[in-house]
Amino acid sequence: MAGGKLTPRQKMINLMYLVFIAMLAMNMSKEVLSAFGLMNEKFEAANSSSKATNEQMLLALDAKASEAKGQFAVAAVTAHKVEAATKKFYDFVGTLKDEVLKGVEVDENGKLPYEAMDKADNLDHSWFTGDGYTARGKEVIAAIEAYKADMTAALGNEKKYSAILNEVTKKFDLTEVKDKEGVKIKYLDYHFKGFPAIASLAKLSAWQNDAKKAESDVISAALGKAAVQAASYSNYQAIVALDKNVYFQGEQVTGKVVLGRYDENTKPTSFSGPGKLVNGQAVISLTAGAVGEQSINGQFTFLEEGKTIPLKFQGKYVVVPRPNSANISADKMNVVYRGLPNPMTISFAGIGDNFVNASAPGLIKAGGNGKYVLTPQSGTEVTVSVSGKMTDGKTVTDKKVFRIKNIPAPAGAIGGVVGVQKGAKSRLEVSTISADLQDFVYDLKYEVTRFSFKVPGQPAIIVSGNKVDQKCRAALARATKGDQISIFDIKTKIVGAS
């Protein structure tokens, strides 16, 4: 059609061929665009299904972790880390899909106009500038790198996850891609630059699908591996569960020995120990012997894959004599001081604190087990009465009398020093008058409220507070060398006590 002079008829035929070819090209383009749209629908449906399935699997793993702990708890931690990494990346890709669809309107059925989504303007303008990336394009690269790093941190070096991690790394390999001519092209350029909007949308949905698949694979591997670990008898722990750990002499010792993950379907082939098998657990029944620490031990035997698996157990309990007196003692001394909160420890050997009752005038509970505070007031003696209820229902009682003493008088001090002192008048003018209770079991703080000040040959001066006043200074000015200044009749009050 290119050679010689063409007749008008031939020119018309050639033009019709061009129009026909163009129409074929347009129809092919629409078919390709529709194909990408249908592919995107498939990915979107798969993503919704994966999201629901993964949530159900994670709930099942959490339930196992709460019930059985151990391997399931470890697996749940890994799965939740992967879930967080996946959600972060999945949601970010969602924002990229919103960019693609900017300006695109759906029809009355909510369906995208695939055949009209042939432009690449949205992403080309947002992600690319010349031969490089815009800030948004760099953000896309950073998000992919962060996703891979988060997955690596979550899965670590565990072999059961290595294939999943390798697949994630391969699918999100950001190295430059060679085209058919061997020219290296940047990752985003190769996959998105100049592509129709519907093709880019399908590619982004595929990213989300890849992330959800990796999440699903991790949860499945975690759940399956943990189940295998939990099902092995070699990972069970035999536990001695006594009804209590301390028993009185002659009292029945009761309790049971169970596996760490008890199941009625767990049937040992044999059991040796102080008791008998009842529904897969050993019921203990023996009589407590001599006072002191006693041991309970034995062994379960299971059959697993034709092999005998022994599981030994050992527990201890303490036998104490029946109590006949209470342990009542003042933490500081054998006496109590009037007006002060005297700390005391009150208990019965072998009886829990919640079954011990103590009473006395001014006695109150002070927090911890057996801890009380006694604040006596009038009188010279106070009696502390105690009763305790034993596990067999019997009650024991005891009492003890404490002497009540007054707080001894404190000694006056000048500048923190007790007794006679020598010094210049100027030092006395600035010194503080204080009171100190020496060698006393309680650390009491005294505040001086008044004292008397006497210079030889002059009348005594009564001072309010704990420092000399102007009248004292005037009297000091008339004192001569060698005069003995007297500070007496010191009045005080205890800080923080009645």
C-alpha cells in the first residue's frame, strides 16, 4: 500500500484498513482493562476472606494461649507481632489505592469503570519526578522496607518461619529490574510508571493479598507447631497439688497430683505414688507423721508412639505441732510506751492470719500479716488477748500482759550539744535551743515551744520559741567574762504524736 501512485479508491480502502486496525486496538485495550478490573475484584474478595479467616485463627490461637500457656503463648506473641506489621502495611497500601481512584466514580451498582481507567496521571504525578521519586514515592519505598523489617523482627531466626520470611523478601524485592533490552529500571518505575490506573490498582491489591497470605501462613505455622509441642507428653509437667502445705500432727494430708495441662482423655498407663488413679489424676491420701518437712513423690507412665514416657513428680509439705500458745511480741521492747504507736507482731503457729483475732485497748491492724499497732493511754498495764481457729474447727486462745511506761524526759541542747558549754556571747545569740531524747528505742522529734533565760545578776527572761530574743540579747550585753548563762524550764512537744 506504500508504493506507486494510489487511486482515490485505493486511498479509501487504505483509510478503512487504518480505521479497522485502530478499532481492533481500541477493543483489545478495553478487554485488557476489563481483565485487570476482574483481577482486582478477585484480589479484593480474597483479601476480605483472608482478613476474616486470619482473625478467627488468631482468636483460636489466643484461646489456646490463655488455656494452655507454654508453646501456645509464645506462638501467640509472634502472631500478634506479625498481625501488627501486616495491618500497618495493609492500611498504608489502602491509602495508595485511594490515590489511584481519585477522580474515579463508580456506577449505580458500585462498580468501577474499568474500561475508562486507562490513564496513569494520578500515580505518575504523585510518585515520580524526572528519573527519581517524589517524597510520596520515597514514602512508598520506606513503607515496604519497614514492613519487611517488622516481619524479620517478629519472626526472627526460627526455622518454621524461614520459608515465609523468604517469600516476603522475594515478593517485595526493591532492587532495580532489567527490561528486555537489559536496561535497569527502578522498582516503582518498572511496576507502576505509565501503567493504566486499573492495572496499578490490581497490583496494589496484590500487595495486600501477599501480606495477608504471609500473615495467614505465620498464624497457621504458629498454631500447628504449638499444637504439636503441647500434645507431646515429654512437655507435660506433673504437679503436686495438696489441699494445703502445712498440716498438724495426726491430721489427714489430702490433695492430688495432676499434669500441667489436665485432660480427662489423658490416660497414664501406670502410676506409682501415695494414692490411686481417678480419671487421669492421682488422688493423695496419707497421714501426716513426724513434725518437720515431708516429701511426696512418684511417677506417671505414658505410652507415646510405642515408647514409654516416664514423668516423675515430687512435692513437699511441712508438719507442725498443734499450737497451744500465741506468738505475741513487741517489735521494739517488752514494754509499750504511753501515747506512742507501738508496733507489734501477733500470730499463732500454723494458723493463717485471717483466722487470728487479737484485741486490746488501743490495738489496731497495721497492714501486713500479723502486724498491729498498740497505742496505750491510761493505766500501768495492758493485756493483749488472742484467739486462733485451726483447720479442724477448734479454737485456741492466749493472752499476754505488757507494762505501760511514760516517755522519758528529753535533755535540753544548745546548737545540738547537751550539757554545759563554753563559748562567746555572739554564738549563743544565734544558736537554736532544742531537746533530744538520747538512747531511746523510738526516733522522736521534739519541738521547743518555750524556755527561760538567766544572766547572773539579772531577772530570768521567759522566751517563746527556740531562739533567744531581743530581751535576751540585751541581758547578754551586760554579762561579763566568766558569767554562767542558764537556759532552763524548757517546754517541748512531740512532733507527730499525741
